[in-house]
Amino acid sequence: MSKTHVIRWKSKINGRAGRGTKHFALGEAETLVQELNQEYPNIHHELLDSDVLNEAESESSADKEQEDAESSNENEKKQTSYQTHAFSE
């Protein structure tokens, strides 16, 4: 069985959240999440499938790159428009 699951956690007290870096097999991760939630009741732990997570992050990264490119193009258009306006006065 491949180790494709990581554990995400979130504090019920202050809202801080994070994600572990160690990968676990599904059964091992499920057991650990149950133990952690019992031992640390003020912190919610849950499983994430890192394969699904990596795909989502890749899509998100591609979307961000496209947004950045579009924003850059808009800024260039505004700057060109401003320069044209400034010289025509």
C-alpha cells in the first residue's frame, strides 16, 4: 500500500492550521488521526490524500499564474494609456 496521505490540523482555540509533511498509508493515517483527536481534543486532525492535494495545488498554481499574467497585461495597458494621455496634453 502506498503512503499517499498526510494529516491536516486546525486549532479549535485560535484557528491556527497546518499540514504535516510525513506521508502515511491510509490505515495507518486513519488510526493516527483518531489517536491525535482523542489525545488533543482542542485540535481537529483530518486526512488528506496528497495525490488529490497535489493535483489541486497544481491547478491552483496554474490559475494563479494566469491571473498574474492577466493582471500584468492590465497594468501595462493602464501605464501605456497614462503615458499617451500625459504626452497629449
